[in-house]
Amino acid sequence: MRVRLEDVARATGVSPKTVSRVLNEEPSVKDSTRKKVLAAMEQMNYRPSPAARGLAGSRSFLIAMLYDNNENPASTYLAEIQDGVLDACDAHRYSMMVSPLRLRGHDPIRRIDALVADHHIDGVIMTPPLTDHAPLLRRLQEHGVPYACISPLHRDEAIGVCMDEQQAAKAVVQHLVELGHKRIGHIVGIANHGASRWRLQGYKDALAAAGLAFDPKLVVQGEFTFGSGVMAARGLFELAKRPTAIFAANDDMAAGVMWAANERGLKVPRDLSVCGFDDTPLATQLWPPLTTVRQPSREMGKLATLQLMDKLRGRGTGLLLQVPYTLQLRESTAKPA
């Protein structure tokens, strides 16, 4: 038989409203009472319904994570963010829904309107490139729906989590420079993504710091997909003087570079060093394992959700948190032959 909120209240000797306040994490509840109620919930395997939690407020305890399934095809990156959002929701007894929202070929504003009308959501986690789309964010504000952003383009106007992607990209290219590479190609992500701009600028910064001239022929447009990495690498290999190293703006494209290198008879890293970005599980599944930048995507999803929950409770600083990156040096990079 399903355990009810009233059963928890009876077992702990408090009112149902107090149990609801504990569920809502209201600061007015004494710490000793909170611990007693939470312990009883755990022991009784109590799973609250939204209606029960709403006794002390009008919240639904439902958080939506929105993503663009048209312009963000790197599914492993999104999956890690989703796991982080779910970690935070599970820990604080929230429910989570995941909803695709396409920027190209659809009306994203109408989709936001429908989402708010059809679901009583407390807040939204916005993922790139939706975080770059100011009209979407304004629409959520007009609806009075709080949101937190992961890697927003306008970092002085948002709450959520980011990483210094420009500095991280600079670090991985500096690694190639330190190995002795002078002709370093770069495969850019989708043109209108903030991440693509920051990573390209980091590439340029590293070249400038090393006194190496920027050659636009060494920069090729990609789409954050394996296939675009293959096509971009093929183009770079056709140059009269091909690069000895390639930095791809994500791991999926780096995998495409390695495939194209093998197609051409080039050995990684003997003939070509390859770097990626994100450190998705794919990076260690490749052979040789990929040198890349670890972006703690799961942690970012969790922290952004906790930021949103703080905002819903009227707490928190409302600031954008910055998480550190890590350069993961593996066997896909070496000194040029």
C-alpha cells in the first residue's frame, strides 16, 4: 500500500503541513524536526506526490530541461548534462522532464508558450545553443518562469554555470605548440554557437602567444558532428602543406578527424596529432585515446539545477558559477615527425 503524507506526519508526531514544509525545504522548519521527518520518509519509503508537496505552496516540483535536437547533435554531451540535472532533482525530490526545442525551421517561441501552458513547470534548465537565444530567455521571463543556463553567451545577465572555454581551448593548442607543432588546423563548431566562438578565439590566442601567424586556410567550418569532422579533415589534408596537428572543437569531430586520417593512411599521432574538446566517453573509446579538454558536463548540469532551486526558494546569489576545466593528455598527440 502506498505511504501517504499523513502517514509520515502520524509517525513523526507533526502536522501534514509541517511534512510538506520539509519537502519544500522551507527554512522555518527546525533542524531537528527536518531530520526526524526525512529519516521517517526514508524508512517508510515515502514518495511524495506534487499535490502533497503543494500543501505549503503552489509549486509543482517539476523542472524542464530544454535542448535543441537540431543544432546540438553531440548526444553524449547532452546526456551528461541530463544526468547532472537528474542527480539534483533526485536529491531534492523534484521531477524532471526533457523537452526538445528546435531553433531552425520551427517557431521556438510558440513551443515555449505551449510548454508553459501544458505543463505546470517550476523552472527551466537551458542548454546550449538555446542559452544564446535572447528571445527565448525573454519569453520565459514574460511567463514568469525562472531559468538557469549552462554556458550562456551573455554571461553578465544569467544565472547558471559556465566554464572558461576560451582559456581551455588556448591551453590545448598551447600543448600542441609545446610539442613543436607550427601548422595547427582547427575545426570550428556550428557558426552561431557561443562555444564555437570562444574555442576559435582560444585557438587564435594560443597562436598569437607563440608568435605563430594565423592562417585562415587552417580553419574549417564543422557542425559538431562526426561526419563534419571527416569532411573538414579531408579538406585540410588537401592543402599544399597540410597541418601536423588538428584541434577539433568537440570530441565527435575529433573522432571524424581520426577516421579521415586512417582513410588517408596517416597514423595518429606519428603523422598527425589530434585534440578534441569536452572529454565525453567517446574520447577514451577511440584508439589512440584522445587528448581533449574535460568539461565537467554532468557537474554543470547538477550545479545549474541547484542554482535554479535556490532561486525558486528565494535564496542564492543569482550569480553565474564558473567550473574549472582539465586538460586530459592522452596518446593522440606527440611531437611532429
